[in-house]
Amino acid sequence: MQSIHLIRTSKAAKAIWGTLFLEGVPREITTLENANYIIPDGTYPVSITYSPRFQKNLPLIDKVPGRSGIRIHTGTQPEHSQGCVLVNPKDKERIIEFINQNAKNNEETFICISSAF
């Protein structure tokens, strides 16, 4: 099992910022979420699937209680998300590469989400 760790570091009225870490990758990734739709802290399976909304393959965070279609995708404003985790385009590609590499090695990938505030 390989892990992606998302630690939420600060909160404002509409936005939550965090830092995402890919296991074995030294570079940190900054995240942004809409404060009205955050995913509960926990551990969730994540895979690459086709998104009908975005019409391309994107990371899917699965088994979020009462929710579906939660993605990791690009965006710069909390309004760009209705519960998804936003990252910049280069980081999105790095995350996709990480998950795909694990799938090639028959390793499941999970995202562990926790809040530090």
C-alpha cells in the first residue's frame, strides 16, 4: 500500500489550505479546498478513473461517506471545488504519475487526510 498524505494547515471563511505529500517523493504539494465541502478526516482509496465532467482521467477519492465523484484536479479558487482537492497542473500530473506507477506495481494507493488546525 502506498500513501498520499494531505495535512490541512490553515482555514479561512471560504478556503482551506493544506500540504500534500507523496510517499517517497521529497517535494511538497500545496492544496486548496472549499471550506463548505471538505472531505472528513480519514483514509480513502484513490485511483485514476475517467471523469465525465472534466472529460479526462483524474484521481478519484473513493468511499467518502455520503459523497461521490470527489477528484484531485486543478484550480486556484475555492469556488472551483465542490468538495474536490485542488492543486496546480504540474502537481496534478505528478500525483497521476504516482498513482499510475503504484497500479503498475499492483500496489493500492490511499489518501490519508488530517487537519492540523
